[in-house]
Amino acid sequence: MIDLLRASSLACGREDFGLLVADAFKVSMLGALGLLIREQQTVGAAIEVFAQFSKYTTNTLSIWIETLGDEVVVHPILFGRPPRGDPSPSTWSWATSSGDALAVGG
């Protein structure tokens, strides 16, 4: 699937192809899990709910949550491939002390 996304990006000449695909995704596509995620009061709580229950709704995407002091790092795992070595270049983190800060790396 990753190779398909890369090939599609090259074929259409859009470096942001993956972002376009992600933009088409709606949380409602996750059914009951999407409703549960939407009802969470913070981004962190929503991500934790997804991490806990995604295995029941999808086998293509899961996340690994790592706590580093006051920071939480979320590593996306596509198609059950666990992170190898350094964290994924697509990593999200937020500060647990404020609950509102969200940083996206990539």
C-alpha cells in the first residue's frame, strides 16, 4: 500500500498526494469508534481512545504512544509494521502539561 501511494504521488505529480488522501478521510468513517473519538474533550484523549480501540475496526492503521517526560509522541503504524529504529518521520506529539499543544513532524 505504501508503494501504491508513492507511485500514485509520482504519477499525478503531487508531492502532497498523501495529504490529499488523508484530507478525504472523515472520522465518521470509523463508525462507533469515530463517535467515541469525537466525544473526547482533548486531542490527547481522542488519540488514546483510537490507540485503544482501533484494533477492533481497522487492520491498516494503528498507533504506538510513547511518553517522554512531559511530552507524548504518537507513532503511526501502517499495516501492522512496528516502528524500526528511529521514530517514524510522521510523528505527532503534544505536551501533557497543557493538553492543548500539538506538534506535527514529518
